[in-house]
Amino acid sequence: MWQFDLALILIFSTLGALCAFVITYEEYIKRFTDKKRPLKMAAQAALAAFVFFAVITFLLTYLLGSFIK
């Protein structure tokens, strides 16, 4: 069962991180002339989104798993 939970965490967290990276990079690239700073800030946003979605997905799978049993 934990393999399914891990797969869900990896899928949703990765998709959320990719979306966060693309959105923030596109917005920051318009406002900064330097290319490195928006890339770094977008990577930080992607990491924060990955952690956020990983925690939320873990909590949801844990709670749903405890209700189903």
C-alpha cells in the first residue's frame, strides 16, 4: 500500500512543482533583466510547491487510508 502512496506523492508533487516553476519563471523573467535570479527564484518556488504537495498528498492518503480500514 505504501508504494501506491509514494507513487501518488511523486506524481502530484512533481506536477505541482513543474507548474509552479513554469508560472513563476514566466512572471519573473518579465520583471528582471538578469536570467539567473528568476531561475533561482522559480526553482525555490518549485521546491516549496513540491514539499507542500508532498505533505498534503501524504496527509490525504494517510487519512483516507485510516477511514477505509
